[in-house]
Amino acid sequence: MNQREERWDPIKIALQRTFKLKEIIEICTPEAERLKTRALPRRAKDLPQLILQLGLIPALTFYLSKVEDKELYKALVDSLSGKKKFDTNLCRALQKEVEEEGKGYTALLATIASTLPLIKVSLKSQSQDLNSLPSLASYLLTIRDEGKDLVIEKSLISFLVELKKLFEAFFGE
């Protein structure tokens, strides 16, 4: 196994994604209001159970349907993946996303989209760039068509369980 082919480590990746998201939120949030979020821990708590009830693809398409700001989604995926720095012009949208009740879907979906390519599964046509909603939907269709949803679901659940704990610790009230 070469250095580029790292072993899937859901704990390490959950830690990395949480620290990166925390860093982005801190850039965008005034000191007095820092990390007062209800939305992120709630979404992170709900998603593993939703996946177990509905299945991977229906749960993720539900979260996909809740994304209100496509630019914020793209910026978060790119930043969490390490491709680009977060566009601070989107700070207001991010504050709304993490602070308001009933939000958090975009941030959690972006966290997942930045992580899916790290799950080593062989797909015939695999796009690694999931920073748009159509590309994520296409990726989910490929997973479904090739019958890989249960394999990915198992790996993703272990990641989400860690993420749930971390989001509660870092972003919970």
C-alpha cells in the first residue's frame, strides 16, 4: 500500500472534518457567539438513524433536498476537502446554517460529500468532485446502480457515529 492509498479510518477523518468545520465557523462567527449551534449536533444525531431506517441513498437525498444555498454547499465541500479556502463572502450564509433551528443539512451533507470519495469502493464511473448537488446525485445513482450502497453505508455509518459525538462535543450547547 503506497502513501496515497491510505486505509479508511473513520475516526481520523471525523476528527479532521470536525476540526476543519470548526475552523471555518470560527472565521465567520464573532467571538461572543462562537459555536453556539443547535443545528449541527441535531443533524449529526439524526442522520445515522435515518440511514438505518430508510437506507443510504434515500437518507442522503432527503438531506440533499434540504440544501438551501448551493454556493455554501460547494464552498464547504471544497474547503473540507482541502481544495480551496472557504469564501468568507459566504460567512453570513454559514452563520445562518449553523445557528438557526431547522438548519444544518447543508453543512452535514457537505461534510459527507467531502468524505465519500475517501471510502475505497470500486465504481465504474466515479466522480471525485462532489461539490455540486447534481454531481452528488449522480454519484448516488452510480452507487445504487452498481449495488454498492450497503458497502458504503457500513463505512459511512462508522464515520457518522464518530461525527455525531464530535459535533455534540464541539458544537453542542
